[in-house]
Amino acid sequence: MKNILDAPFVKEMCDTTANMYRLGWDERNGGNISYMLDKNEVAEYLDLNNVIRTIPTGFDAADLIGKIFIVTGTGKYFKNVKYDPENNLGIIRIAKDGTTAELLWGYADGGKFTSELPAHLMSHMARLSVDPENRVVMHSHPTNTLAMNYVHELDEKKFTHTLWEMCTECIVVFPDGIGVLPWMLCGTNEIGEATAKKMAEFRLVIWGMHGIYGAGKTIDETFGLIETVEKAAQIYMLTAHLPRVNTIKDEDMKTLAEAFGVEYRKDFLNLD
């Protein structure tokens, strides 16, 4: 059996968490990632019959029974994942009862998955219902995106439209726009349910005055979605207090989206 530390999905989690910490998106133990894995690939590295221990999830994820995820740990710092993956990450399988996680590897210090796991599982189910290839849910606190929450209306159409105006690539990268939630208590099923409802429509969801959730087929895609939003938010924060001389017009964004063949939120543009 191969060494689990050499598994591409473990290395990818290590590299991604290190990069997110480097960018300032995930201070202290802020942020979390869950990544659905291929059972056959995991079986090359782990004995799937060897369950180390079981952990209640606090949520009935019946639609995900048997699915395997690699998940960042609760209270763990992203900066430490790369140097100590076995304590900071865990590989879990949703048990037959739907409410228990079977630990297959990791959380070696007795820890467990992120407190946001219910929100992640709900989001996975919501995204899988519209995109069967979805594999990743990622939560972080990008600085400029968060700053923008305090000076811009938390309205989905207006927030999305402003970001689309900031970079030519934005409407192409996230043509489905961004869902927005007001401030809610984190770590609860309530915020998980609200996020999942938005995830049925959007791949990106703002948690008001807290951070952002992103979903995608791969780690790269999901990271890239958040990265693009953060770049656009940075440009907004650098220019919001200055007179606007130039902008990307709605007609230009329509032309862009159609040229790249993406399905965009037409109701988020102001066209006659």
C-alpha cells in the first residue's frame, strides 16, 4: 500500500492551505476545506475497512452515505497543515446512518473535522444536485472581500455587478454571480441550511461580515473562483473613494459573456 503522505489529494490540501494562509485569507484557525475523494484512489493508500474511530457530525447527510472526504480539522491553523498533515487533516467516510463520520486517517491528536462540516455537507449536497461533478467546498476570509462587506450593499445583484465591473475576466469566471447572506452565527445548522439554499443557485456565497464560501469540481477551480473575487474586491477597495472615470459597461459584459459562451445572470445586468 502506498504512503498516504504521498497521495496527490493530501499534497494538494497541504499546498492549498499554505497558499491561502500566505495570502492572508485564513488567519489563525480561520477557514476550512472539504474535498470529496474517489474511493478507488483512496484505497491505494488506506485500508477502507480500518475505521480508527467514529465521530458524530450533528447532521443527517443521508445523500452522502459512503462518500469519502478529506477535511481540515477544527481549531487547526492552515499554516501548520503542510508540516503536520496527520494532525491537521482527516479523511472521513459518511457512515450508513448518515449522521456519523468514520475516521479513516488523520486527526491523530484526537481532534476532529471543522465545526463547519454540516455547512460543508449541506453545500456538497446542494451543488451535487445541480453539478454531479462538484467535489470541493472551500471557506475563507479574503481581506478585501471582507472589507467590501462594510462599505457596499449586501445585495446579490449589486454586489455581483460591482465585482463584474472591476475585472474583465469576472463575468467569465463567475457568470452565475454571487449569493449573499446577512451576518449569521457560524458553526450552526441554520447557516449551513441558508448557505446550501444559495449553493443550489451560486458557486460562491458571501457570509456577511465573515467571509466567503466557494464550490467547484477541483481545488484549483474553487480556489480560482475565490481568488478572482478577491482581486476584484481589492480593485474596488482601491478605487471606491475616487471619481469613476472609466468602467466596463453592461453591454461590454454581455459581449464578453457571449463571446466566451458562458451562461450568465442576465438579470444581474442593466440592459434595455
